Amino acid sequence: MLVAVRDCGSSRIPYPRQAEEEAQSGRGLALVDTLAARWGFHPSPGSTSVWFQLATPSPGLGGDG
């Protein structure tokens, strides 16, 4: 599964970071980095798009079987 998210409020280069315990933001890309098979970004004037790919389980593994 491929997911893309566009942030129209920022053209900064995204990177995973350690958020302060009480912080209201700063955890999203750290979660993506942990859970995604791969991820990347595309900067453009005034915005940045981040994409990530989630691995899907092979048929026959787990589930109701």
C-alpha cells in the first residue's frame, strides 16, 4: 500500500525526530520511519509531500486461515 500526504504549510525537509514527552506534534514521521517498508519526500515551492509504503502480508500467512 502506498500513501502520500501533502503539507501545504511547509517546504522544509522532513526527518524523523524525538519529540518531547509533552509536545503536541513531532511524532508522525518517527512512526512512519518505524512502520513503513520505505518512505521519502518531494519538496515543492510552499509545500512538501511525504510518501510511504506499507508492506502487506503474503496470502496464507496469519489471519483466519
